[in-house]
Amino acid sequence: MDVKSTDIKDVKILTPRRFGDDRGFFSESWSRRTLLAAGLEFDFVQDNESLSREAGTLRGLHYQAPPFAQAKLVRVVQGAILDVAVDVRRGSPDFGKWISAEISAENGAQILVPRGFLHGFVTLLPDTHVLYKADGFYDTASDGAVLWNDPTLAIDWGMSLAEAHLSDKDKVAPLFDDWTSPFEYGAKL
């Protein structure tokens, strides 16, 4: 597996090797041993799945507050997404900075989003199917969001704002400047 750092050092892009022939390919999409060898230790406890029918479906920017914070390993099994992670760990040298990466069934890449980050994605193709592992269980009371098109964050989603297909929750999430992050840099989450 190829493990690459991004401009925000704690966010990684993992690309498993594919072994192909005329039938297709085989790939080991996740291995605790491989992650440990790369210095990445996560105890994934839950798999999540989403299907987005339309291109331009935007999900985010979401988080789970401590003590139910979650790291996520996100991959696409059909279609493509632009995945976004925003560092919201108070005291972090990257606080408020975001990183984006195209993750697709074709490129086989995955993005590792650590605890202490807002996470979201927009689908680039119709019928996009996303799977991700989480290292914490979902807790309704700890669920939160920040407005996806917040002007302070100024995330480039690669599309016009009018094209976004959003949930009611994502339409009314608070602005970044009106929100207090529950995450602290260096704290055990």
C-alpha cells in the first residue's frame, strides 16, 4: 500500500496495490499490519456506507464530538468524490485549513481523516457509492456540522453553490466563526 502525506500532515492518502488480469483486479483495501508498519494505529469498529444518486450531492461538513470522535478511512467503490477534511483542533498549526482529494473507484485511493477534523464530500458522478471505516461508534448527541460553504473556510468544492444537493441538516449548519470546536490539538480524543 502506498501511504502519502498531504499538506496537512495528519491527513493521509492510502492507495492499495491492485493485482490485475483480464478478469479485473484484486486489492487488499485495508490491513491493520500495513497501517501499523506505516505508523498508523487505528482500531476501526464500524463500517458506514452511502449511495448518492446524483452528481453534486454534498455531505458535510460533519464531525462527532469527543468522547465519541471518529477517525475515518474513506473509499469509493463506484463513482467518484471530492473529499474534504478541515483541521479544527484548537491550537493546531493547521487550524481552519482544509485539504481535498479526488477519491474514486477508478483510482482506488482512500483518504484517512483523523479525529479532530470536519469531513465532507461531494459526488462527481451519479450513483456514487462510498464506504468508510470509523474508529468510534456513532452517537446521536455528539453529531455536529459546520456549514459546507462557509466563507471563512472558503472551500473550493469544484462546483457552483446552486448545484449542490444537500440534506436539511447541512443547509442550516452553523458558520465556522459562530461555532466552537470541541477538539484540542494534542489532546487524546
